[in-house]
Amino acid sequence: MTNPYEALRTSEDLDIRQFEAKVIEVIREQVGNSRVLLALSGGVDSAVCAALLAKAIPGKLYCIFVDHGFMRKNEGDQVEAAFQDYDLSLVRVNAEDRFLARVAGIADPELKRKAVGDEFIRVFEEESGKLQDIDFLAQGTIYTDVTESGLSGHKAVKAHHNVGGLPDNMEFKGLVEPLRCLYKHEVRELGRVLGLPAGFTERQPFPGPGLSVRCLGAVTKERLDVLREADAIFREELDNAGIEAGEYFAIHSGLRSVGVIDGARVFGHMIALRAVVTSDLVTAKCVRIPYDVLERVSERITSSCPEVNRVVYDITSKPPATIEWE
């Protein structure tokens, strides 16, 4: 399946306003009078994609928000509330049990990503079947997704659920991926041009498979709930301390280590913390968080999550590491 958006990147320096005009022409040429179904997560990519498509094909955009159970704490409700006043058709699908069953027992991160990607497509097919004349599926795929998945002549780093995980028997005429040739900072710039509020354009990236790839190894609801709480504490403390970071989140390592609680020897879980600064997501440096902030985070996590008895901070740059652990 050819993608009409790849040719829009003709140089490393894009004029976003010129790009906006060109990509709208391509969208209208590809879609025609058809209607489009968009996976709306509320993240930067999907929000900008929604705003762009609404401008290019007003009245033809249908947005489905799939709550796969891998969202951050309270995030599903926040996404739904944020888009209530937008002029679009939004359906929320609560599919936590379905996605948990799909990834049950899968420890390999690549297989996990592909399983989540395939299940996403199945959900969209089912939901679009309830609507009439939905011919195209839109995705907020960006250039980094393409290059890291090993396409367009690049060496594979990891499979992205919206690139490497797409099944061959997808029940749509085609994909609408208007952001496919943009880097993350360019997507944010396009969002500002389109008039999106800072709550969307400046939001930190979040992987499509969500916390399923920040919960290393096989995923369970219990481990996800622990991770959700630890992640919320970490992000809250960094925000309160005014620490600037491009991405900051917690990881459930899947490792257990010896500890002492109430004078007894226990084997608890280890939570890792990651905070980086990056201009383009291709390279990144760790944020030098003050020790008093890290100590406060550790104390809050171990107090709020009795399953956790060890908290560590990742200081590795990208490269050699990636920002995500899986």
C-alpha cells in the first residue's frame, strides 16, 4: 500500500505553513468525499492529526478513543473531557479486558507492540462497522515512528504499533497519515499553527501501546496499577519542583529485590524512573534531578505502593539507550 505523504518531506528544514497547505491538498485528493476514522488518544500526534483533518475535510471526521487500560492515572477521563467541546464525533471504547487478554503472557516487547497494534486495528474495524461509509483509517504516525521501525532505508530500532504492527488484511481502503514525514518538534509547531492549546501541543510523548511497554515482561492489571500510581507520583513531584524535562515517567522493571519492611525480610518490586531532555527525540540526555526531589519521590512511591521496595533513576543518554525501556 503506497503512502502519498512520504514525498512531502523534500528537505530537513520544512516551512510548516507551506507544509500545511500542501498536506491539506494531499488529504483532500486521497479522501475525496469519503469519511475518515481517526484513532484519537489525546496525545500530541493524534490531537494535531485531528485538528488538521477537521480543517481539511470538515464534517467527514469520526474520532474513536480506545481506552486500552494502558493509560496513565485518570488519563482516559481527562482525554474524553478535553475533546467534549470540539466539533467532531467522538466515541470512547472501554477495552481494558480485551487488551489485557491479548497481551497476557507476552514478555517479548516486539511481540507485545505488534499484538497491541493488531488489536487496535480490530477495534477500529468493529467500531467503523457501526458507522456508514467509513473508507479510511487515519493515524498520527510521525517520521520517527517510520525510521525507528526500519522503513525508508533506516535501521530498525523498535517496531511502532502503528507501523510494524499493521496487519495485511486491514479492512479499510487505505491509511491517512498526514504527519508521516514530520519530526515531533515539527508536529508541535504544526499544532500551534492550527491553533491547538498548549495542553496538547506541549504534552510529553506517550507510546501508542501505553504502559504495556513500560511494564517490562508479561503485563498484568496488578502491575499496571502499581506503575500508574508510581508514575503519577513521579510526574507530580517533577511538576511541583518546576523541573523541565521533555519526557519523564516511571517503569515497572519486573525485577524483584530483597528489602526490609516492618523488620521483616521481603522481596519487593523495583520501579525505575526516567527523565530526559531532547529537541528531536533522536538524541536525549538525562535530567539532573536534585537528590532531595528524587528522595521525596522514592519515599512517596514506597509508601503509596507497598509492593515496591526499591526505586532507581536511569541516567543513560540516547544513544546508546532509547528513551523508552521497551
